[in-house]
Amino acid sequence: MADKAVNKRKFKRTKAKFTIVYDVYKPLSASLTIGGRQVDALMLDLGKAGMAISSSYDVPVSTVLNMNFTLINHQSEDDNRVISMQILGEVRSCTLQNSGEYRLGICFVRITEENKKAIESFVEAMSSPPKNDEG
């Protein structure tokens, strides 16, 4: 079943392990679920249009999250190796995992062009074979 979900995506995603901090942008009822504060989560994968995170909270579908994280692209050869991002994303799925954590599938609803390009570059770098520095 997981393969079918991946095949429905318009854009490629790559595995990613970054800590993100999020809070609920709207609705207020979902904000009350997590106590109206920022919480930490672990990013599981990332793409130009969305991400998946692992969270301790059962966040309802359609909730809009304000997410902050720092993207580190070791493959980048320009000044965008490390970029802090603030993105709004809508929860499209929330699934309880065996670990007791919730896997949230998130679609970006507000993202700058600069952040989109940085994510796209990161996904491409992670999907490409490592560069061979020899001769």
C-alpha cells in the first residue's frame, strides 16, 4: 500500500532526518490538542511539495501547521548549504505507527520560491550517486 501512495505523488521525495519544530496555525481546536505551543518532530522524508514527519500528537487531517527547520545540503556548492525555513503545510494524513508515534503526511500550502529551490536541490543531491573526487 505504501508504494501506491508514493506513486500518486507529483514530485520526488527523499528520506530526510531533520528535527522540525511546529505549531498549529489553524484551527484553534487543533492548537488546543497540543497545548498551543511549539513541539518537536522528526522529518521522515522531504520533497518540493511536502514532507512526512513523526510526531507524538494525533493531529487532525486539514490542520495547517507552521513548521520551522534548518535544511543542510552537504552536496551544495553554493551559499545555500544551510538554510532556515518556515513553511505552512496542511496535514493530509495522520497514521498511528507501531512505535506509538503518528506519521503525518503534509502538503505545503505556503512556501517561498527560494525554499522550494533549496528543497529541490536537496532532493536531487540525495537521489544522485555520490561524486567521485578521483582524477
